[in-house]
Amino acid sequence: MAPTQLPHYHIRWSGKALDWERFPTREEAEASAKQLLRLGETYAIEEYDGACPRCQEAMKSKMPPRTSHEASA
Ligand SMILES: [Zn+2]
């Protein structure tokens, strides 16, 4: 079974696209979202099961598009 076929969670930021990072549990997604949350921003945890367009897109392009939440090292 491919990893993308497992149920998992993504963070959807207010006014932004779905975060590419995937979490195995809602709790982990919530914890990460709270850490990354900016002032005035909201988020929603979305559950994905089976074929997830966000993960398929990330796998196709091998280099997942960076979100603005990631610091450019
Ligand atoms: Zn996914």
C-alpha cells in the first residue's frame, strides 16, 4: 500500500492553499498548526483518505512547493 493511500490530515490555512505537509493524526496536525499559526490567521484540519490530490501533486513534482510558513534556510 502506498503511503498516500493511508488516511491522513492536512492543514488548510485561512485564505491559503492546503498545506502540503501530511500528518498521520489530527492531533499532530493540530499541534503543528498551532505552532505555525500567525496572528489573525485561522486554520482547519482536513482529513483525507485514499487518493489525496495534495499528496499526489507533491509526489509528482518531487519538490513540494514551499509554504510561506517554512523559513527559508
Ligand atoms: Zn495528502
